[in-house]
Amino acid sequence: MIRIILKMPAEQKFLIKIFLSFLIASAIFLFSPKVIFAQVVINEILPNPTSGNDWVELYNNSDQEVNISNWILDDEGTTTDMLKIPEGTTIGTKGFKSFYVSNRLNKSGDTIYLYLPDKTETIDSYKYTSNPGDDVSFGRFPDGSDTWGSCSPTFETTNNCVVATPTPTPTPSPTPSPSPTPTPKPTSTPRPSPTSTPTKSLTSPSTISPSPTGQILATGISLVLGETKIGSPSLLATETASQMATVEAIPTQEATLSGWRKFFPKILLGFGALAILAMIISAFLIQRRKTI
């Protein structure tokens, strides 16, 4: 995209710069006011004064003065707006602005809204569900923060509130279960071993015949017709040589396959590198022909 823009004529580049500048200026114009407007918040309300009217206080938490002309204050469940802020009303940096709203705030609970002109967007809201008491306000503490508390009314000045600190609920520690009592094993009663009764040994005269000494040599073995002489040295040697030849042939074949598998990936890699090189050369030649 950048290369295409660089190759454009000077007139087209100039038009693109104007278009981009317009987009940036529009974004700043559309989004910056919303960021500033969001810094204006409902800061304190007095729903139950012993004398005078209910009032709502706004606070500008930004570093710029904000024009709040024709903004709207309203509450829940009414068909008419609670208050339309007069034309030309502004709030200075970190400043306050309070408005009397007759007796529109419900004592036992209500929701207060702050809108842009014609209710095109909600800037802020606050809901309370109980009566704070006579001459007790609800307010943010510190000013503009997200923490609300019960306050002494401070009309267009810094809030003085008491914020309830939640007490952590103690977690009960588990009661250790009793360990089982080991059951005693019964002990075996030893039995008396029987006493052996001596027996008389009877000795009878016996004649011991002398055993022959020396080795008995076989002079010859006769074979029946059809028998094969098992254990013949020549037969055993032939079978052993045949088995050894078979065993030696198997590793040779496996070694050949193993060598082919070892070099097969390298061969594929070489073909792939040649193919990529051929593609690069072809692309270069095509581009060169287009340039010529």
C-alpha cells in the first residue's frame, strides 16, 4: 500500500493528505468531547432537607471548563424532565455546580440521571434505595470518585462523608475430627508341644555287596532299520551353519534399508531447495521482462 502511494503523482498525494487530515480532525471532534463530558458526574444529592428544596450537585473532574447548557437532570418513573440546565451554564476545572429540583427526589429511594441535550446520551446516574435521614446527603468521597457515602450537606463545596468500611466475615476454622481408637488384637495362648516317645531301633544284620569301581565303556550301539542317529556331529554342524547364515543375512538387509531411510529426507530437501530457487529465478526474469 505504501509503495503504491509513493508511485502516485504529486496531485494525488496532495488529495490523500487532505483526506487523511479531515479524518483525523473528525475523529478528534467526535470523540474528545465525549471523553471530557464523561468527567462531569453527579457528586451529591440531598433528598430530605428539613427546610428548602431538594438539590443535586454536579462536579467537573476534568482539567477543562465544560459547557453544560441544555443538559437534563431527571429521575426514575416520571414523564417530565426534572430540570433542564439553563443556556450558558459552565463548570470550571475541578468545580461544582448545584441545582434545586423542588421536591422531585423520593425520600425512600430513587434513581437520578444526567443526560446530554435532548437525552441523546446518558452521562451519569446514581441510585439510592433508602432514606438517608433528615438533612443527610448522599455524596462521592472524595469528590468525583466511585465511592459513595452518607454526608453532611456541602452545597458546592468539598464533600464531608462517612464511608462505611465493610467488616470481613470471619471464616470458621474446621473442627478436628477425633482420631479412631486402635482395637487391641487378641493374644494367642501357646500350646504345649507334644513329647516324642523314644522308640527302639531294630538292627538286623545285612550283607553289603561290593559295588564295582571304574568306568563302563560302551563298545557299540546297534541301530534298528529306519532309525536316525541323533546327536551326530556332522548333522549338528550342518544345521548350525545354516542357521548362522540366515541370521547374518537379516542384519545386512536391514542395514541397507536403514541407510536409504537416512538419506531420503536429505534428497527431498535438496529437491525442495532446487524448486524454490527455480521459482525465484522465474519470478525475477518475469519481473525483468515487464520492466523492459
